[in-house]
Amino acid sequence: MSVEIAEDGTVVAAGHPVDYATVYTWAVDNPEMITALVQDTKAFVTVVAAAEAAPVEQQQVAVREAFTAGRPQQPGVSWTP
């Protein structure tokens, strides 16, 4: 799976925007997905967990920050500032 942060700041996986609920599900129900995507799973999960209580408008920012904090693991995963 390729994951990209689009120019507008949206996280995109397999060509589709990734929302907070999806990322939270990955972190809680499918941690091997996160391990495959990022090098620092602790940093990733820490950001996602902190976002759980965040207002909805801040959750997309938290998704982007979580992927950035974790750093890419898999070849082909792209990241744009």
C-alpha cells in the first residue's frame, strides 16, 4: 500500500483520502498495518491516541502528524511536506 500526504495536507492511501476513523482502526485493530507503514509505531500511536479527544476539525491534522511522526517504512511510500 502506498501512502501519501497530498499538497492539501490530506493523507491518501491506495488513492483514497484516509480519515481519522480509518487511522484509528489501523492503530487499534490492525497494528501490523501500522508496522508495515511507519518506522516509529510508538510515535504514530502516541499522536493518534492524543487525537482521540480532539475536536473533529483537528483530527485530520492529527492523522497527518501521526504519519509524519512515524516516518515511512515501506519502499514506495511517499511523503510531501
